[in-house]
Amino acid sequence: MSEQEKQQQTKPEAKAPKAAKPAKKKPGFFSRVARWFREMKSELKKVQWPSWKQTWNNTLTVIVCVILVGVFIWAFDWVARLVIRALPALVQAIKG
């Protein structure tokens, strides 16, 4: 088989131009909204929802963490306020 025949066999066949398809109409607004709700309902059925016990435990964990972070921020703020208030007295003691 000649090189030219090999090249012709490996080249994809030129496809005939496709007939123009009629333009698809865009669905109306309400049909798109209805489709969106159907798909959302379908997806929500796939969700594995937590039990009430899991939800309660997670809620308590979040509340405890928020309280702890609040206490740490309050403590840091209190120490920073003490240091800032002590600085002028320290500067006075060094100067005088």
C-alpha cells in the first residue's frame, strides 16, 4: 500500500454539511420556574438529613464554641486594656 493510500485511509471523511435544524424555542418563564422547582424537589429527596439528636448536639457544640471564643476575646481585650493603661505610668517612671 502506498503512502498516499495510507494517508487517505487515516484522514477522516469530509462530512456533508448538515441541514439547518429549526431553531429550538426557549421555554417560557413559568415552565422554566416549574422545572427548577421539580429539580430542586428531586435533589432535596437525595439529601441525608440529620436526626434531631444530631441537630441538637451540633447546635450545642456551636453555642459552646461561640461562648468560648467570646470569653477568649474578652480576656485578651481585658489584658490589652490593662497593658495600654499601664504604659503611661511606665513611661513616667522611666523618665522621672
